[in-house]
Amino acid sequence: MSFDSSFTPDFQPDIDDISNSDSEDEAIFSAILEPARLVVQNCESSQPLERRPYLQRDRVGAHSRLMKDYFSPDATFDSERFRRRFRMSRQLFLRIVGDLESVYAFFQQRADARGKPGYSTMQKCTAAIRQLAYRTVSDAMKEYLQMSAIVAREVLHTFCECIPQLYHKKYLRKPTQSDVQKIYEIWHAFFGTPGANNDIAVINASPIFDRLTDGVSPDISFSTNDVNYEYGYYLVDGIYPEWATLVLSFTCPTDEKRQYFKKKHESARKDIERAFGDSGRAVCQGEYNDEPEPIYTLNEDEKLANLLKTRKREKNFSLRSDLVEHLWSNKQDDSEDDD
């Protein structure tokens, strides 16, 4: 088979088409290469990147200081101060530490990339609890725990994820019939019908005061400042009347005794508020046995006499005065140093 050199293909490319195609390619390459050239120029002319200086953190020293302050046999701060700063008992805190360490690798102490000991479980849990208890920023962990803000935020986030996973079966379960009954009894004992009372109306609706009037309440007599009192009392704020069973604080105390009483009064009331929290929930433990119905033996005149005794204004003043003296005579040093 011979090749015919005289053969000419039917299609002949147009010279103008070739020229137009080359022009388009050049325009595309120019559009791509020009930004790249500018980037290279900027990199060559810019200053070299500077790394942040390494900050040496004494993690081991911070752990030792934490143990000495709160967890050693001769700790600097006692159980009362521990509860103030951690918002829980030392025993509960150690239980949480042990549970987290045994289940989650994040809370176990590990070495970093340089082989140095990382943060201990105590440090991580302390950082999380302090941020929750005081609503403080993560930067606050730098000095005492030698922990950076980034690590402190990561610890807080992981802590808040792990705690519900760890304890939800026991503490976040749906209430049983027994749980509901216990909460119901406590609510009715102190507040009457749920949702039906404000701070003033609760006085007349509470069954506790009815039992006092009817003479069937438990014996809750007590002695303070060497004075005997027949009825118990409740701590209330300034909107309540001055009854023998209600103890108000001082609006503007002028001496140290009354100032100290006001502080203790408000602290005790805050503890009760925390029992129910913002959502109105309470966690209760204890055995509740069925009690027999009380036997009412008083007539109407005797009930009226009891009612008047619970509302004596002079008894309110004397009780508060005796409580002031009692607290002051048993006063302890409440001062505490900052971490």
C-alpha cells in the first residue's frame, strides 16, 4: 500500500480561529499567574513569622500547692472554707474526682509531648468547679493552677459533658412515685398548694401554722441565750409581719452584732433557696413513714389563744434579740484569704 502525498484533508483550520484561541489562552494564563506573582512578591518582602515565646508552667508545683491547701491531712483551709470555695463538701468533690478519673481518659494525668507530667485530675476538676461556682473567666486559672485559658475552657466543656453521662441514671432519671410524694410533702409543708401562694398569702395557707393553732404540731421548743421558747421559728425577709414564729433580719444594722446576725440570717435563707433552685426542684433523701392522723382536743377558745401566742410582736423582738446574742457569743472567725 502506497501513501499518496498529494492527499489533502477536507478540513483546513482557519488561521483566524487559531489566533483567537491563542489569545484566550494567554488571557487565562495571565489571570492565573498575576495573583500568584503578587503572593510570591509579598512573601519575599514581608517580615519573617515570629513564634510566641514559650511560657513555662509549673504544673507539678501547682498540684502540690492545691493538695497542701485543701486535701492534705493538715490542709491550710478546713472543711468549712472548702465548702465555701468549691460549693460542695470535700467528700463529694473527691467522689467526683475518682469517678471521672476511672471512666474518662481525659481526666487522667498524662505526659505531654515533651514527656512532662500533664495536669492532674485534681487540677482539672478544681478548674471546672471554680469556673462553675464563681462564674469566673478561664484566664483566672493561670496563676493558682498554672493552667492556660484554652485548657481551662476545654476542661470546663469536657466536665459539663461527662458529669451528666456519669450520673444521669441516678440523678437525672424520671422521678418515681416515692420521689414525687417526698417532694410534694416538703412543698406542702412549707408553701401550701403549689402555685397558689405568694410570700404573704403563704402565712395563712400554710398547714404548719394550722397545726400550731390546733395544738397538734410536734414539740419543737428550744432554748437560746438561756431563754426557753415554745415554738420554732422561720427566717423571713422584711415583708412579713413581726410574729413570734417569724424572725426578720435587720434592714440597716449599725453595730457588729446585728451585722453578723444579718449575714447569718441571709446565708441560712439562701441555703433553703438552693434546695429548690431556679426551677423549683428539690433533691430529698430520707425515710417517710405514714403518720397517724392527729387527735384534735382543743376547743375554739384554746385555738384562738394559741393563734394569738404565735403572733405576739414582743415575743418576736425578744427572740430576735436572743438569737443575736447567741450567734455573737458563738461567733467564729469567718475571714478567709483569697487564693
